[in-house]
Amino acid sequence: MKTAPFQINLISRERACAHKRTRWANVAIVILGVGIGLEVACLRSLERQESQVSARLMRAQAQTQNATAQWAQLGRPLTPQTWESLQQESEAVNALIEKRQVSWLFFFHDLEQHLPQEVFLSQIQPEGTTIRMSGEAATLAALTAFLNRLQKDSDFHDVFLMDQKQVSENSEQAASGIAFSMRLRYGSLPELRQGDT
């Protein structure tokens, strides 16, 4: 028959309690340190995103000036009414960006990669998991190239041209472009990610 080994506790009860308190205090300090580290990392990430958005905003303003010049080269003056309408739509898009419900930064970056110079978007409107866009293309070939590029990208889904028509300044002129509207789904939308799982 085996006997249990002899055990003796040489630490007093008070010292044992103090030791436990010290151990729990050390654990709390480590958890607090990890929490602070995560907060600092999140803050740095937000600062990077803010600087990226600011840089994109500056680029967008430069592109607006460039687009105005290109619009004028197409022979279609940018009237104050058209400009005001574009500004209102831009403000609506900026309000959506501030909501941060969608990764708009990635959406606009990906969209910009596929947008030919001959295609101008005048409206982008999210509707659930669908995004509706409308604009104008200088030629049918430019519009077709834009649609093909979006369809080949794995982040864009269900790309569908809803409407297209030739536009001109007045009925006596030849057509100066093609107005279009389309819809698609973008892979970075939270609703789409939930539906895929």
C-alpha cells in the first residue's frame, strides 16, 4: 500500500493571499496593456485610413477639374445647373462614405481601376446589396469596355446594363455620346459577405 507523499506548506496564509492578489494584479496589468496596445493599433489604422481618404479627396478634386476640361472638349458645356446637380450627388455620396456601412474606399478604388477616360459617372446609388450607376460614355466601344472590365473582376457581380441611349445637345446635331444606367453588386458589401457564408 502506497502512502501519499509528505507535503508541507511553508507560506503563511497571509502571505499566500498576498501572493494571489499580486498574481491577479499582474494578470490585470497584462490585460490592460494588451487592451491599450490594441487601441493604439486601431487608432493608427484609422489615421492611415483618414490620410488615404484625404489624399483621394485631393485627387478627386483634381480629377473634377480635369473632367470639366474634358467635358468642354467633348463640345458639351458644363452648365451651372449640371454642375449644381453633380455637387448635390457628390454630397450624397460623401454622406454615404461617412456612414462607413460599406467599404466605399475599396469600392471606389476598384471602380476607378476599370473606368475608361471616355466614361463619366454622374450617379452612384446603393440599394441594399445592389448599386445603381448612371453616366455617359463618349462611344459605345468605351461603354462596352467598361462593362467587360467590371464583369471580369471577381469583386463585381451581376453587372447589368439597364438602359442606354444616344444623346445630343439638340435634335439638329449628331449624337455626342451615350447615356446609360446600370446595376451591379460589389463583393465588399457587408450584406453580400453575409449572404455568401
